[in-house]
Amino acid sequence: MTRNKIIVLVNLLACSTIANAQVQDSIASPRTNLGEIVISGQYSPQSINKAVNNVTVLNRQRLENLGAVTLADALNQVMNISILPNAGTGKSSVKMFGLDAQYFTILIDNVPMISDEGFGNNTDLTQINLDDIEQIEIVEGAMGVDYGANAVTGIINIITKKNNIHDWNVNFFTQEESVGKEYDWKNKGKHVQGITIGHNINDNLYASLSYTHNDFKGWYNDRKGFTYYGDEDLRGHEWLPKNQNNIKGLLNYHHKSYRVFYKFEFFDERMKNYNKTFDLNEDPVFETFNPVALDRITNTKRWANNLNTSGNWNDILRFDLSFSFQKQTREIDTYRYRIKYDEKFDQSSFKNESREVFFSRGTFSDFIKWERAKFQVGYEVAHTDGYSSMTESLGEKPQAKKLGSYDFYASSEINVLPKLMIRPGYRLMTSNLFDSQHAFSMVLKYVLPYDYEVRATVGTSPRLPNYQELYTYFVDVNHDLQGNPNLKPEQGKTLFLNIKKNIEISENIEFNSSLTGRYLDVSDKIEVIQVVNPDGLKFKYENVDRYRNMGVTFLNQLRWNTLDVGIGFTMSGAAQQLYKAPKATDKFLYTPEFTANVSYKLPSTGTIFSLYYKYNGEEYKYKMETNMFGDYYIKGKQQSYSWLDASVRHPFFKNMLFATVGVRNLFDIKYLNSSTSSGTAHADAASMMQLGYGRSLFVKLQYKLGF
């Protein structure tokens, strides 16, 4: 079947499904069990309707329906979250409530994840493979008490699989995907393979080993790859190719209430950047030319060792202890390439980034036996050795620094009334670089008549300056941008109010509705400012701005037998107080967001039809411009867009083999018109923002064997 015929078929199947149902919101997962267990922010695992925090769950079934390979695929349809791909660097970051990845924390089993530029923050989502994921939990709002600094807008906690019902289980999958219209077996498209082998050694001990290979060949668009040397500026790729290998191992022991598990991960990525420009090296005497390009390969390696133990100690207390050692390095290989002769020379290599982190987190609860209250105390220690050589430019100075943080926190869950619970909390944060920081939170849960659940959260969390803001030294004949080691942490405060109602209309019909209002305030926000002195124009980082965000989110979900339907809407307003800007620029600018999806399982065959839709409205932002008369401010605009994904998943051979066919980005979005970015010390503002590489088709075959 040709690619176009498959796309038409998927569209017809999706349209026939819509004709029989409304659409489901992107936060609630298809076939969501409202009693499913959540971990994030809880004293112990809780059913989602009993959890003190309002937790969003993306379960395994949703990930399978999406054909999600990386965390970027999984979050692309989630409300209040925007994926920010960067074709130039090959990375995909994320934005929540208008703030980038520095303001929320990504964890794996409650342990922050290391990245090139942070610990739990600034993570490249394409480097997180989902082969061993049980579910993804999202908690919105400042989580500074539970998860420390930088959890200003919330957390994303990835929960991995740790057991299986069979003595042996083998899970193998292969996924082929086009990159826009580009695909072949060798040089184009995306090619993913993975295998997991698990074994219950005895009733208490489980082990698993998995391997995932993700080969993204890049997006050429109109470019012609690394072997091209014509007169047109068409060499290289529009979107950089990358090749990833990921190995994970798990050993899990459990006995009654006690559990201990050890996890190992090795991740390797090679990203190729073929220079779009090259030197022809013409010889006028012999009328020949020998084109030479300066190319580079970025090598990223990550090692993670995580040990966790939890349980009850002689009925005296409940404990949960995590120990982790993680390391991530990024090296740059540069070389000159004789294009006509496929020959490399003048090869060199340097370490661009390196980070080693020892981390430990411990919580202790149930040590006071009181029916009306629970108490928890804990500690968190992180020691980071970091090295950064941010660029290759003249004058750049490599930096090697150490950061130690030592936190202590306490909270309690108090049943003030039979249906009213409050949870106050406090965390003290100390480090070797910054003054002591403090985080506070107050969570309230109240069950109103007719089982309406009210959750309110007031929380604070600081955002620590990152390595670049503190230690950048980028000075040459054209630039002067320097970090500021005297920066102080930003201060984030949030207020969330959620009202939720679950209705079981009958045994087969369940309805869930949720209304959430929020307010977020970040003060002492760090920004690059201009400094004029006798030596010329300079740029430096300072605590000068303030950011606010407020909004309301309305979600509805209906489950009727094997049909899941829902719809969601958000109106979000953002205001930023810019350094030396007129007061008129500090006002709220509003953006609507709409999400919808539907999932239907055909009872006779087990075939699942899924459709996911997300609309992002026009986004406005004030920015500074400069002309011959000086600085002035204008309101920039990023155009609206809609994103639509569809898939069909069918089981074969008694649910041992699954085939999934899907289409991403049915509306063929590639670029957005955007005038929201100002020029910086490095580059001028761009009028086009790259969002995707167009409509893509994927086919996944998954084999599951348990015996």
C-alpha cells in the first residue's frame, strides 16, 4: 500500500470515529482508571482520587496509541505544555505556563535526571526513550517543598516498570517513520528498534534488560546532504540527524512491604552537523576545484546508577531512600572534509560539557501514630562536578565548578475535619554557592457534598541560576557577553485551585469534569541586559525582570464501555516586567488553547482507533527593538496553529503481536510566523520559527511473549 493510500485510510477511520463520538481531552489518558495509583508528591502510593495533589497521568496505553518513542512525542499533546524543537541544535525542550525547561524538574522514579546543562532541568526530551515506562505523572505548580529548587512550574515524574506477571517476558518492537515526505531504508526517515527481556527469578526477585536504537536520519527539506557541493547553498540538513543507543538494566527485590531495586542506564548519541557552507578551493591554472567543508559531530554519553529501598521498619516508621550517581559528557569532534573524495583531515576533539552528580533523597513517615495526622521529614543531597566550554570562539574560557546542595524538609497531612485535609510543608535549601533558600507550601483537599473534590495549593520554589548565567565568558572582536557569579536565585510563587467531580452514571459509563484556576509569579527573573561603558557595548546577566502567568483550565472526560471521549480548554495570560521598559508593557496578554481526542476499542477485534488534536492560539509578547534613535518596545506575535495525530492499533495471534499505523502532524505544520524574539548578543530575531518537519507516517510492529 502506498504512503498516500495509508494516510487516506487513517483519515477515513478517524473521521468515522468522530462521527460516533465527541473528542477526548489531551490530559486524561484513554481508558484512564480513575482509581489508578500515583506516586508523585505522595507520602506513599495513592489512588489518583485520594491523592493530595492534582496529578495528571499519561498511562502506557496512551503512549502506545501515540506511537511515542521519546518524551517529546508523549508530551506534544498535553495541555499547558509546548514542545520547543531546535533544528540547529537537534534538541527538543519544553515550555510550561510560558516558562522554559529551567523552571520545572524532570525525574525518573523520583530522582532528577542529569542533562548537558542541568540536573533535572534543561533536559533534551529526545534523549529520553520510553521503552521501560509504566506511566508519566505531571504535577503543576511550585513543588519546591517536595522536589527542591527549580520546580517552579511543576514536575514531570517518569515511573518505570519494575515487575511482570510472567516468569519470562520478551517485548520486541520495530518502528519505521517518515520524516515529512522523506523515507527510505538507508538514508532517510526514522528507524527505531527495541527489545526488553524480563525474568522473575523467584517470587521476590525480578530482573530485566532492555536495548533501544533510534536512528533519526534528519530532515533534508530542500537540502541535499553532506556529499553535495553544487553552486546553490543546499548542502547539509535542515534538521540535524542523530543516532541513539540506550541500554537499561533493572534488578528488583520485594518482600511484603519491603522493596529494593537497582537500575543502570547507558545512553549514547551521535549528532552530525554538516556545514551548509564550504570552500570550493578553485585552481584557476588547472581549472579544477576541491571543495572542503568544516563539519562536526557531537557525542553525548550518559551513565546512570540508581538504587532505591523502601518499606516499613518494625512498624516504627516508613522509609524511602534513593541513591544515585549520574554522569553526562558531551564531546565535539571537528574535521575538514574533502567532499569530492570522501576524505577527512585536520581532525580534532574537545570536551564541550561534562557533569557528574551524586544524589541522595530520603523520606521518613508514619513515625508518629496519630489517626488524624501523618508526618514526613526528609533530606536531599546533591553534589555536582561540572565542566563547561560553551563555544569554540576566540576568547572563550572553559569553566570547571562544583555545586553542593543540602536540603531538609518536613510536612504533615492533618485531617482537620472528616472531609477536610491540609498539608503544610517547609524546605530549607543550603548550598556552597548561594545563600540559604526557603520553600513553603500549603495544600488543602476538601470533599464537598455530592463528592465534589476541591484541591488548593499555595507553593514557593526558587530557580537557581544555571551554569551559563553564572560563568559564561564569550568575548572576542564581535561579542562581549559575560556571566555573573553574583546572581541570586529567582523566586517563584504559585496558587492553584482545582474542583473535580467524578460521576459513575452506570457500571459502563463514567464522567469526569475538572476546573482549575492558577496564578504564577516569578520575581528577580534573570535576563541579559546591555551595559554601556567606554570600551563599547557589553552584555551581562542580571536579576531584573518579573514574570506572571494566570489562567483557567476546563477538562471533561467521558468513558462509555470502550469509548473514551473528552475535551479541554485553557485561557492563559502572561505578563513580563522588562528591564527599563515602559510600564505599559507590563500587562497580561492572553492565549487560548484547546485540546481534544477520542479513543475507541472495537470489542470484536480489539482494534483501537485514536485521534489527538491540539490548538494553540496566537501568542503575544513585548520585546525591545533598536534603531538609530534608540531603543523602543513593540508587541510581537506568534501565529496560531493546530496539531492533529491519528493512529490505529490492532492485535494479532492472541495479543502477542500488535501493529500500529499512525500519522503525525496531519495539518503538515513546518514553520510559524513569529516576531516575539528580540535580538541578543549572539543573533538577531528570526521571523520564522521551526515547529516540525511536516506530515509523517509511522508503522510499528510490537511482539510480546510471556511464559
